[in-house]
Amino acid sequence: MERINKSHPEEFILLGFADRPWLELPLFIILLLTYPMAMVGNIAIILVSTLDSRLHSPMYFFLTNLSFLDMCYTTSIVPQMLFHLGGSEKTISYLRCAVQLYFFHIMGGTECLLLALMSFDRYVAICKPLHYTLIMNRCTCILLVATVWLGGMTYSVSEATVTLHLPLCGHNTLDHLVCEIPVLIKAACGEKGTNELTLSVVCIFMLAVPLCFILASYASIGHAVFKIKSSEGRKKAFGTCSSHLIVVFFFYGPAISMYLQPPSSISRDQPKFMALFYGVVTPTLNPFIYTLRNKDVKGAWGNLVRSVFTSK
């Protein structure tokens, strides 16, 4: 296969599920239903966390950022997937591919770090309750969130830029529904060992280290919770922590299976289904997980709905 002469192709052909066209219509319908659900659910959490003064605490400040991230995260790939699955056009321009690559990985990297930050907030709240307001003051929370966003942007810009500079062989085809770093590395030609190693090392810091931090935080939280004498106190602590742990499981599981192995060893369909999972399923489920398992959010949402109907 000969290398493309241009510095980069004008467009990429996204193969998607070309070998199984019968999958396209069901997936299109599922995305068409879940995308509005994800947007409405996350907007609802942002609204109640902002409008209800009882939810003006660090935990809900971080949750608002998570909801905003999920909205941006799913928006970065779902419209492209809908366009791909619902039409005959299976191409994406190089510029759109690059923008999607940066945007998608900024949101993904930031969410990795934000979930770790949320576990730290729960650790301080449960293990050091007397010092909570002092440690997690407003300025500190804003600084921590800004650091998390900066970390996600640094990861995305560095990895995506290096990936986009890889030479391509033969036809400019990607066996995926969207532009994603492991798939672009797999499609590149020449020596890719250095790029694969770099991606693995960076992802260890972006995925494995935050996950270990989360698990260590919850080990300390579990130890502290069992010391609480009140059954109501233990139930409340487990309620807020279990929601976050479920979200961590849904996000980190697929991400680790994709990014902590060499791109060359990734199976053909794995990137497609993983992108559908952590780009669509997780942002859709997160609002329901936090709402259904959190009395404060459910109460605030009920108050907001009642106030709207009362005003009318």
C-alpha cells in the first residue's frame, strides 16, 4: 500500500457497520431516542443545582460540571453518528475529524479527572466532616475544577496533535463511526510502536492513576462509614457514594478496555461499541443514577416543577 502524498487527506471514509447494514436502522433509532434523553436529563440536573439554594454545595457544583461535560461529550459524537447511520454519506472532512478528535478527547480526559475530584470531595465530607467547609471552600472548588479542565485540554491537545501528524497508508478509511485516537493510530503506516507506547503511558496517568485514587478514597470512606453509629447516617453516606461509584464503573470500564491496550491489538468492532457505550449510554444514564438515588435532587426537581406550575 502506498502512502498518501498529501500532508493529510481531504476527507476520511468512515466504514462503521458497512459489513452489517441491518444494524444501522436500529442504532439510528436508539441514538435518536437516547440523545434527547441525555440532553434533557443533564440540563435538568444543571437547572436544579443552580436554582435550588439548598444544592449550592461543592458536591452539586461538581455534579453540575459533570452534567455539562456529559452534554458536550455526547454532542461531540452523536450528531456525527446519526448523520452516518441515517444517510448514505459515509465521509467526514479532515477538519471536522480533527475538531471532533480534539473536542471528544478534551471531554473524555476532563471527565476522568473530574470523577476523581468528586471522590475526593466525598472523602473529605465523610472522613473529615469538621474540616469540610474549610477545605472545600468556593475558591478551592473553582481552582480544582479549572485544574481538571486544564488537564483534560492538555491531554487532548498533545495526544490528538501527535496522532493527526501520523502518515497514512493507502485509502483514507477508518473502521469506525467517529474519529478517535486509537483508530487513527491503527490506520497509520510505518513504525507506530512509539505512538502506541506514548498513548499507553499518557492513559495510565489519565485513567489508571485517577481510578486508583478513587478506589483508595472509597476504601477510606467505607472504613469511616462503618464507624457511624446511626443507621440513617450510614444509609445517607452509602446513597451519595454508591451513585458516584456506579458512574465510575460505567465510564472507566469501557475507557480502560479501549485505551490501556495497544491500538494494534484492538478488535475490529470494539471501538464502535465502546464509543456507543461511553459516549451515549453513560451520559444518558448519569442523570437518572444521580436523580433516582438522591433524595435532595429529587426534592429539588419536584419543587422546581411545582413552582413552574404554580406560577402558571
